[in-house]
Amino acid sequence: MRPAILFPLFAETRTLPGVGPRIEKLIDHVAGKRLLDLIFDLPCGVVDRSYRPKLAKAEPGRIATVTLTVQDHVKPRAKFAQGGRQPYRVRCTDGTASIDLIFFHSHWDYLEKTLPTGAQRVVSGRIERYKDKLQMPHPDYVLEPGQERDLPLHEPIYALTEGLPQKSLAKAIRAALDKVPVMPEWQDAHFLKARKWAPFGDALRGAHAPARDSDLSPETEMHRRLAYDELLANQLALIMIRSRMRAAKGRVLQGHGHLRARVIAALPFALTPGQVQSLNEIEADMAAPNRMLRLLQGDVGAGKTVVAMLALLNAVEAGTQGALMAPTEILCRQHMASLEPLAKAAGVRMALLTGRERGPTREATLARLALGEIDILVGTHALFSEDVAFKDLGLAVVDEQHRFGVHQRMKLQGKGASPADVLVMTATPIPRTLALTAYGDMDVSRIMGRPPGRKPVETRVLSDERLIEVVEHLRRAMQKGARAYWVCPLVEESEKIDLAAAEERAGALRRTLGPKVGLMHGKMKGPERDAAMDAFKRGDTQVLVATTVIEVGVDVPEATIMVVEHAERFGLAQLHQLRGRVGRGAAKSSCLLVYHGPLGETAKARLKTMRETDDGFVIAEEDLRLRGAGELLGKRQSGVPEFRLADLAAHADLLAIARDDAKLMLTRDPELKSERGQALRVLLYLFERDEAVRLLRTG
Ligand code: ADP
Ligand code: MG
């Protein structure tokens, strides 16, 4: 149950004065539906009205507050009339110089009333010089001398959306801030004192009341306090989930190794030390009576799939079933294709279940699954469907984790009669700081290094003015039988245009390179996409033009060239993933990053990093530095929590402290019953980490 003290903050914005249905919608667009969303929507700028020059010395371009006497009104000539293009001018002076207040599309009678000739007014707005004259278009404030107290010296500026006036949003946020209750202090008193941090409410109001640009920085103590609150909530929740999972009775899964031995014998290679070690860690977890929740991290091509397969076989040897879940159909099919021969060698029954399996096929698979006639099921999130029931799920493996969040991990664990062990695999090297926020609830195995024999991919960065050279390079390589990916970026907002660009590129390449150019994109239907992929695998097509659907996991060892067009539009992590699609076989590979100039500073730095290193962890750290964490994995698809106040690039130091703080707190007071514990519950609800709170016993 949400604590009553937070009720006002969970009210909808429409309950605020001045927020009607239209404004509500616009506010929802920039911030959210509830007061809570408003108070966490911190300003992105500040207007300083404290500059009060004499007009003769006023600097044009600045916001200024001046005391003026109205001299006369100059109306637009009648033939332009009200609402015409000519402005309405109000001539004023402060004794040192004169200035025109300028109004377009204004109501004349209103202007005559607020700015009567001969009256004195305090006016605030941006001063401009036009030819030789000073003017101020649409002053922000026009006050009578006695009303000066109503003039805010400093005003926060909020990010807007079209149609939403700054004043409306600022007013709504002020009203929401007024509803922030006095919260019980959830931080340790000594800690607060040592840091000289203000209480939550003061810090929040302070962050909304900047006086200068430096007050907007995440480095201010007010921002840091708020960030710490959010990070602490995040860490508490993860540790609570983790300890609950671990305390949850799991089962002992310990096979005899006969299936694994057969598969290992069938492999055309020996496992790397990194693979062996990860496998040992996984098997130890599975053999323990607690539930496993382990992350298997390994750079692209590190060889995670085999490790997953051997873990699944361990579950099968122990008499249970295994599930392997991947984010896309392509990946599922690929896993199926590479693992089925191994399964056959071991006499293990595998099946596939994606959104595409429907009707009788699906029914049959489900029936066999329930009877235990399928040992390992591979599938997309279709595995989450209500009607999917295993006879006895022992281990669930989730591939390419960054598309799944804590939520789904918990859901998957609910499948099967008894709580299954969970192994999560990710190819996205995650910086340490971020790993803590996203995977703090898991134990981590890392496959360091890559299988032997891999040659580093030669990376070149070049301008699209040299596209002809790139195509020539491709032509020569094709003559020698090479296979290449050609990636065109897909930006969500302009999906259609980009798709057209990819189609056009494929067409152009076909005209110069001949018919062995294929095309694959995310809008294709499954079978079409498989066909494109298969043709490339077989070598029927030698160049595969693709949007980023090939980003994750696709494995064609014969491909040795990766061309990325508009490389400047990709993030580092994405570029790294793309480059990881080549260099998988024994042959030497190259990656051509083709950009469209001129390059911005960040894009330049990104491409330089790509040229200099292929270490995924180095790249991930650099990515974090360049972009800020939220964007790191692509906001929408990432399992990394979005922070509202914390900025992982700026607040990494606080995260480590929050981690220790949360651990200590939960050791002392695992049920959060003490005074601080109760306050921390409020914190968890405030930052909507309810999943964790629900794990606590009531009281
Ligand atoms: P990822 O970690 O990116 O999922 P994969 O599991 O797809 O990597 O492995 C990449 C390639 O390396 C595959 O073709 C796989 O067969 C091969 N591979 C895996 N382990 C080894 C190994 N120990 N020695 C040689 N090749 C290996
Ligand atoms: Mg993989």
C-alpha cells in the first residue's frame, strides 16, 4: 500500500488550477500525468531579471528590468488593422534613452489599459537594438510601480513541447511543488549533516529555483541530494529483490554430465578458459538449493551461446526442462539452427515457439511441452504468454538481456511449478557503474577474451564523399567471394525515409555490383526476412543491405566486411555491436565507418574511439562519458532503469555509496521496520520501486 503521505503527489495534473484538458495533454507529453512527474521535471534554464540598467547603458540581447514612463502609442496604420503584420508600438523613456515596446497581434484596448500614456511602469523582457533604436518585443512583465514584488527576479525555464506556454508549465510545476508534503527523513542523519544536504523538500524546491546557470548543474548539492535519493531507492530495490530471490527456495539441479559430454565431444573446438570458468560458476549456482539469478556478460563473439546450451543440458540431465529466450525471431531461429545439431548429438528434444508459430503447430508444441516431451524450448517473449506451461522448467536463459527489464525477469521466474533458475546473457558490455543500477540484483559471470584465432577487425573512418571508393573496394572483395553487410541507419522518427534510403541504396548497389545484393529490414515479414538472411548465409547474395535489424546476435562467419553508412548517427554501443558481426571467422575482416560531414565533436570522438579500440568495456565506458547513461542502450529497449534525477555520468560516485548504504540498511533492518526503515519505504514508493516493497511483509 502506498503511504498516505504520498497521495497528493500521485494525483493527476488536471487537479491543478489552470490545467485544463488541453494543457494536461501537453504536460503529459513533456513530463507525465501526475504531480509526481511535474516535481521531477527539473528546469533546463534560468532567466535572470536582476539586471536593471539605465537604458542609455543597457546591453542589447539581455533580459533587463527597467522603470519606464509611457510617452505615446503608435498604432499600426488602419489598412493593416488589428492582427496585421505591422506592430503596435508603445514609446517609453527612462530619462536616459527611449525604447519602443512592440506588440504583434495584440488587443489595442488591452494595451491602452495596461500602458496608459504618462504612467510609470516596471517592464521586464529582452532588450534589442533595431537600427538605432532600442526596442522590447512582447515584454514578459508589465507592472505598476507598487506591484514590483510580483516580479520574479529569477525564473526557471522548462523544456516545452509545441503549444505549451512556458508560463503554464511553470505555474503547474509551482502548484505541484506546493503540494509536496514534509517527508520523513529517509537519509541517515549523520550522513546528511556531513554532506550539509538539505531535506528532500528544500532540495527539490531549490533545484526548481535556479538563480544562475551554474545552479542547473547536476553537481550542485541540491541535485546531488536528489540524485542520491533516487539512487538509494534503486539500490534498495535491487538488493531486496536479490535477497528475496536468493532466499527463495530453488532446487538442486545437478546433472550427471552425460549429455554435456556428448555435446562437448561434438563441438569443433575446445572451450576457452573464460567459457569454462563461467560454466563452473553457473553449475555451482544450479547445484545450490537457492534460486540462481546470474548474468553472463561477454563481448560480441565471446561464445556465450555454447555456455548457455551446456547449462541448459545440465538442467535436462537433472530431469527438468530448459527455456532459451531471445528478443527477436531471427535470433531464435539462429539459436535453433546452431543448437539443434548439438541437441541431436545428445539426443535432446528441442522446439521453437515464436509469435509466428500459430494454430495446430503451436498447440502441438504446447501440448508436448506440458507433457515434458520437449527438453529445451527456444522462443521470443511469446514464452511469457499465459498459455505456455512447462511440465517442469528448471532453467530459463534470457539472451541479449538489454531488451528485458527486472520486471520480465521476475515474470519468467514465475513460470513452471517450482522456481526456475535464471541465466541472463548480454553482449552489451556495461560499464561498472551502470551494471550496478541495472543488474544489481544479479550475480555476474564474465567471459573475458574471445575464442582463439580471431583477428582484430581493421576499422576505417571515411567521409561519404569517398563512397565510390568504398563500392570499388566491395566489388574487388566480391570477386574474391567475400560477403559484406551494408548498414543504413534507421531513426525512429523518420522510419519511412530511412527505409526508402535503404531500398534506394540496395537498388544503387545492384546497378553497380550486380544482382548479388540483398536487402533486409525490420518492416519485412518474418519469412521474407529469413529468406534474405538465408540467401546471405548461403552466399546467394554477397552484400546484405540492412537497417539495424542485424545489430544483435546475427552470426554469419563468412561475412568479412561491414560498411556502416551515416556512422555519425549511431551510438558507440551500436557501432560496436555492428562491428562485432564481422571478424567471426578465420579470415581478416574490415569495418568501414562512412560518415556524412561535417562531424560534431561527439561524433568525432565516437568514431575515433571505434578506430582505436575493440574492447567492448572500454567502448562502453567511453559511451557513458559521451552520452549520459539514459541513452546508453537506447532508452526504450534498455533494461536499464531510467533515472529522473540522477545522472550516472555525473553521480557515479554517489551510486557506490548508495549501494553500501542500502546493503548496510538491509542487513540491520531487512523488513524496513525501524524509523528510518519506514521512511525508506516512502522513498521506494516515491520513486516507484514498488516491486521491491511488495516483497516485504506488511507492517
Ligand atoms: P556471442 O557471445 O556473441 O553470443 P556466439 O556464442 O555466437 O557469441 O559465438 C560466436 C562464434 O564463436 C560462434 O560461431 C561459435 O561457434 C564460436 N565459438 C564459440 N566458442 C568457441 C570456442 N571456444 N572456440 C572457437 N570458436 C568458438
Ligand atoms: Mg549470442
